[in-house]
Amino acid sequence: MGRAVFKLLAAGTVLLSLLCAVTAQELRAIARVDPGLSKLVATSEGLALTIGLSQPVPYRIETRVDPMRLVIEFREVDFGGSDLGSKMSAPGIEHVDAGPIREGWSQIELFLKDPMALVTAEMIVDQEIGSALLDVVLAPVDEATFLAGAVRTDLGLEPQTPEPVVSAERALTRQRGDRPLVVMLDPGHGGFDPGAERDGYTEADLMLQFGRELQDHLVREAGHTVLLTRTDDEFVPLPERVARARAAGADVFLSLHADALIAGEASGARVYTLSEVASDEASARLAEQLDRASLLAGMDLTDQDDTVATALMDLARTEVQPRSNRLADELVAGISAAVGEMHRRPRMSANFSVLRAPDIPSALIELGFLSSDEDLERLLSEEWRAELAEGIRVALQAWVVGDAAEADLIRQ
């Protein structure tokens, strides 16, 4: 069972704003609590609280007074039917409440008999099925220590909860080569939209298979944090795919596809970046095909941003687009060196909506075309897919080095 762990160590009682880096392989709208995996027990150190969740979500932890309690606020958690509060009891706890507090936010409150401080908060994510466990450890402290770090609020009044702090910072913080990347992989299509189809194979299934393999390879060989926009055969609208990458603070967004064009028109892998003007007519058609599924699902992709917002996004893209271009160039070099077979024009551009994040370097990798006999054979080869995954790993590493060097120059 693959697990990702995000751990916070706290000395004393302090106000904590913590975002789990949302590293589950899927990010559905609302997480669900698992009562069977949730518990509150006394330990030699103090108290241990475990909350089972269907997926990781942003959360924040703080101690409060009037009355004295520990509060964990979650983004999008459904406690409905779990009756979690009534099932949890332990020495030192008056009672436990759990439920929604306002739109999009839920919380758990542990009402304390005696002062206690947070020792650790650790979220463990199962990378195979996307579930998560939040483990919180509390220890007794004296009243002065508790009061020094607690937030004073009146019961019944909701403190203003900001959007997840780490997520906002990660979206604006450029990687500098001093940490593993957060990579969002986007297996194309899914659900009612299978994508290209041939001989019983669908683009959606093949891309999900490769997405999982690439995720495993990048985690195992490079130590990156790697997420998937979908982990099963579900439909995810294009804007939501980008939103999930931004919520996770992704450093890189890679969309995976293997479309089908007129027989003989295209074969071999190629890499796309965003452009208002497509490299050629075939690229324009691919962009239209990719966007059409969201339109069929009722998702209007028409730009509704006001003038100011559009200008700000365009300004952000002036920095990110060159980074995306360099990312695509490295992907072409890495894939070519790894597998050899590429499209006669391996570096392309088109107006793909899925590449429109203004603050995340993004590229779309066309692994091949189901309309090509040779490409389909390669896509079905486990050995070829492993070589392709290694080529992408090498490309990301090369991009990290160059991108960080440029960031250092800008900072100077």
C-alpha cells in the first residue's frame, strides 16, 4: 500500500494553519468521514485522535478558549450519518462535536477538561485508493502555556477562516530545485467520454493505466509528490482538472492523451503547449475534440472573466508560458532519448483549455495515436511505457535544474 505522509510537529500550544498538500490521487468535491477508522484513545503521552477520510483535504488546527477546546476545521468534509461526536470519548475530554460550520467547511471540536497542546498532526494518504488518515496527538500542558497559544473566541461565534494558507503560497511560490516537485498528472477523458477508441481499447483507460504507472515511477525514482486528476473511470470537466492542480499547489501539470486522427495522418509521440493559434489544422481539431466533452457536460468554457481578471491572468502567463515552453522542450528531448519514436513534428502548440492555468507550467503529452497500428502496439507494451516514464522523469529533472537557475537569476 503506497502512502504519502504530511507531518507537522508542534512545540507547545500554538495557532496552526496547515494544508494537507492534497496528495490523494483524486480530489472529489466532498470528502466523507469513515467512522470505522475514526477513534479517540488515551495514550501514555496524552490523547490520540484519528479521523478516517475518503480523501485528503485542506485543514487547519488551533486551540481556543471560552470554552477550552481543540478545533480541527476541514475543507469539504461530510460528517452526515456518522454520529462521530457521540462515539468518541476519552479521559480529559468533556465531549466531541462534529459537523458543518458554513458552506464548504466542517469541523471537529474536542472540548477539554484540562489544558492540552498539540504534539503532532500527521496525514497519511493511501496513494493507491486515495483515502486518508489524520492522526493528531495531544499532551497535557499548564494553563499559562495553553493560554499563550490559544485563540480567544466565544462559543457560537465562528472565527473567520482563511482559505488554506499553504495552498495559496504554493500556487505563487516558484520551485527552486531545493525540494521534490508536486506533479499533477491528468489522464485524459473518462466517464461518459472515453476519448479515442479502437479494437476495444479506449484512450481514457490507456491514459489512466499509464498515469498510474508514471505516478509510481516518479514517486519511486525521483521522490516527487505525484497526483492524478482522476483515479477511476470518472468524467472530470476540464476547468476542474486545472482547479485540482491549483488546489494541490502543483509545480507542473501534465495532461496525457492518445487521440485518433485520419489513418496515416499522425503517429508517434508529441508535446503541446498552450497557444491561441494552433501549429496546424490537425492540432486545432484535437483541441476542439478535447474541449467538446466539457461542452457536452454542460460546462461552458467561454471566458467569462472581467477585464481586470483577464489582464492579471495574461500577466501571469507572461512568466509561466516560457517555463511551459522549456518544459515541453525537455519533454521532447527526454522522450526522444528514451523511446526514439516521435511524431515528425514533436513540438506543437494549440489552444487546449486544459493548459490554461496562468500560474502552473503545463504541457500536454500525446503519447501516440490509436489510429496508428504502430502507436497502439507501443501503448500496449509494458516495456515501452516504462521507457516512456523514465524519459519523462529525466525530462522533469532537467527542467527543474534549468528552471531553478533562471529563478535564481530573477531573484538576484
